[in-house]
Amino acid sequence: MDFVGDRQSGQLPDTDHEGVSGDLISQIAQRARVSVPVHRPNVVTLHAGTNDMDKNVDPAGAPARMAALVDQIRTDSPGVTVLVATLVPARNSATQSRINVFNREIVKLARERQKAGQKVRAVSMGTVTAADVPDGLHPNATGYRKMADAFHSAVDQSSLIGWLTKSQPGDLPDCSGATNRWAPRPAFAKGVGASLLDVEFADIDGDGRDDYLVVDRDTGAVKAWLNRGGDTTTTSGWIERGQIASGVDGEGWPYFADVDGDNRDDYLKLDSKGAVKAWLNRGGDTATTSGWIERGQIAKGGLAGATDAVMLAQFNCDRMVDYLVVRADRSVDAWLNAGGDSGDRPGWISRGKIASGGSGGVEVRWADLDGDGRDDYLLVDNRGKVDAYLNRGGDPA
């Protein structure tokens, strides 16, 4: 069993979860829209609506919001089994009255979807009593144990009837090459007071979303804030991870890219001659353990002239970063990653010229614009205007 989610707490060996205190159904749906497509769970245990009932937030519309959330989860993780719980009791009589109505609708919601062939089951929390909710709303240890038993039983029953299947792989929603697909998200990160030159973005935890990094320009030390959907007007979308790398001596500014294809960006040092040293990401440092494996020099450099620029980007679809040299005329030569140099064994395959250069812009950049796993060729001018050439395998070898 592998628990998944963007949050960690508790005393289990696997502490990943997606439980958030105080959220309304609509807020849970917002978080799930980010988390579920990334983790692709094959079972979701869902207890939601208590806050809607307690705060009297459109209780009549809550069953419809719950139905939409269940359907959203099913869409974002095909084949998932959704175990949706009735709500535990409240001591406030008005809140409990709303809960009674809501719970009847939850049972109806699950029954209707089961009849339609969907893997949705209502899980009764009827064993939890008012005595198990000492603050009037939240269970004590006994109450939580009863909830766990109810969910556990529902998982077992779902397994017995063949509902539990391997989660389905696939692209994240909206990963296509369609045009006119920019969605503004102002104040996505409120910032932490760092200089613009110190801020980098890289996927540290391998969840497919780039995280917010602040790099110390003197030492190379790195602090990270993990991306949980970005800030909104009401919620924080970042988890402070703290210092994940203490930095290393030597020439070169830290660079972040996936060298070994494990979906986590590694820590690289690129010197003025184009040589690359790598420290492989194994989760980043904690207070007691090192989270990096020193890989040593993976590229010896010496391939670029004085007016050329060395860049690292994912040119092909193997998920490992490749070694690119951008010439003065904006043409590009590529060396494909075959594991990086190791002793006397070369770890790069010469691909030759992959781009003859383009017109417009003043600087070449690389980024995957269409979600196909290959970085595209961008020309950026001094006003931020971008001309793009989508990567379809590059120029003929």
C-alpha cells in the first residue's frame, strides 16, 4: 500500500496524505484538481462537508458540490474507487440537522453512481457518536479509529468485488498543443524576500510541478518551497521545505535538471568551459540526512567557443537532460544523454546540428510548451516577447 498526497504528517512509515483542516467542499475540490491528476490514486477516501454544514455555507447545494467533486476525482484518475463517507455527528443541533439531510443525499449519490456502473461507495460513519467528538465537531482518537475501521472495511469490500485495479497512467489534464491556452494566475507566489537573481524553479520532489527555490549566490546553498498549486487569494500554495542543499565549492552557478530520468531535478555545476558536475537528487537534505549522491563530472565540456553558450534541456523523450551548445548564429548542436560520462566511458551521443537558428529575439531559451516531454526552441526579445519553434525531433541528423 502506498499512501499518496501533497501533505505529510502522522507517525506511520508512509505519512503522505491529502487531508486539510477547515476546508469547504469547494476548497477540497480545488486542491484535488491539482493533486489527483499527479498522484493518480486507485482509491480515494473522502470525508467532506462538515465545514459546509457547520458554517451554514449553502447546505442545500452541498450534495451537488459533493457529486461534482466525486465526478472530478473519477475523471482525473480513471479507474479510481471513491469511498465517500457520511459525516460524523456534531453536537450543535442546527449543524446536526443539516448533517442528517446531507448524509441521506450522500447515500443516494453513491447508489446512483453504482447503478451507472461507477466505482463509488457510501461509507457509513454511524459508529462515531457524539461522545467521540469532544469539541463538538472533531473526533478524538477513539472516533478517528472508528472512522479508520469503516474506511478499512470499505476498502476490503471493494477489493473482494474486484474494484481495486492498478491506477491508470496518462498525461495531466489539458496537456495538448492547442493554441490560445494562457490562463492568468497573478500572485502565484507572494515571494520570500529574495533577490530576483536568487530565485530558481525546479521539480525537487518529482511530482511534475516545479518548486520555488532560493539559491545563495555565495555558497550555492538552496532553500525550497514545494509547489502545491500556488497561492490563491485565500490559501497558501507552497510548503516550506527548508534548506535542501548546503552548496558545494567550485566554479559555476548551480543548475537544476534531471540527469538520471527519475523525474526529480538534480543539482548541477556548469563551469565556464562547459564542464558539468552532478549531485543526484534523493529527496534533498534534511536535518539529519544528506539527500544528494555525488555523481562527479558527467560532462567534460570544451565543446563551446568563446561566443557560444552551453545549455541543458530535454531534447528527446527519454526524460533525461541533454547537452546543447547554442552557437553565435543561434544554431544548436546537441549531445544526447546516455548516462553522463563515467571514468573513461563517454556518456553523451553526438546528435549534430538540431536547429539552424531562427530570426527574431535576442536570446535562446528552452522549455516544454506543449507537454510532450521535449523542450521547445524559444527566441526571447528584450521586452519578453517569445517566438517558439515546437520540437518535433529537430533538424535531420
